[in-house]
Amino acid sequence: MRVTIIGAGHVGTALGEGWAKKHQVHYVTRACPPHERGTVVNEADAVVLATPADQAKAAVSGLPLFGKTLIDCTNPFKADLSALEIGHSTSAAEKLAALVPDARVVKAFNTVGYGILANPRFGDSKVMMMIAGDHAAAKQRTMSLAADLGFEPIDAGPLMQARLLESLAMLWISLAMKGGLGRDFAFGLLRR
């Protein structure tokens, strides 16, 4: 699969390095000329938005996203990480879908830190990665990419569930930074 990652920070790099073992990975950054960004996105099977949430609009502006799987990894955190800027009645993913209505937006890879994205293995246990979206094929593609990294992909339902996933990310941040758990933990799913 050809995966284009918008943003080459901690999250984008962690995801890209993991996928590069099985997929073709390309990065789009602010330094890329506009024609090059468009070409790389146009050729992608999946596009991953791994920028800060407040840069999402500028990051996707003018890109050929018609019919593309667009995976939103952003979280609308306040600058001091104390709370979400938006939530409960909408989400960063829903706002992104409104910006690019021709794309197939999926929310994923936002509920753990980049260290877990880079290495989601905890012995024999798998970290769950909940995935929300309105397009079945785009969601399935994202679940496959999550499994390729070593996650247990969980279908979290429609895109409006991103409101809950972004809140779950806030809980992870709170537990990591204020709750004393540090960054080396993740959520799992137990079944009976």
C-alpha cells in the first residue's frame, strides 16, 4: 500500500517507520513544493494527517483528497494539554470531514503517545486501536494498517465516535502526565 503522511513530527515518523516495513511511505511537509505534495497525495492509497489539530486546515488545503482514505491522528488539545479545545458536540475529525467532504475521513492513532505508536507490543498483549469512520472501505483499510503495526484494531463505529476517542486521548495524556503513569502504557480490550 502507498501511504502518504502529512507531517513528519513524532507521530508521523513513528507511524511511517512502522509501516515502511510493509508499505511504501512518503511524507508531506511544509518544505515540499505544492506540486510535489499534490502528486504524492494523489498517488496514495491512504493519507495520514499527523499535524497539530490547529494546523489541519492549512495542511489539507488544496490537496487532491477526492475519494481518499484520510486518517486523522490529531487531537484538539489546549496548548497546555489541560483539556480539549472542542468536544462532546463535535470533534476535530468531524471538522476535518467538513473541510474535505470528498475525502473518507477516519479517526485513528490518536489515543496513545508516539512511543506506543512506534512499539505497541506489551509481551503477549496487544494494544487496542479504536477506529471510527463512516466509510466501510476506508475504515477497513485503516484497521489493516493498525494491525500491520501490531495493534488490535477495534471498530469504534461512525465518525461521530471521534468525540469519544479524542476524549480518550485526553484521558491518556492526563494519566501519563498528571496521574503518574508515564508514557509507557496503553489501553487494551479484555473479552470473555
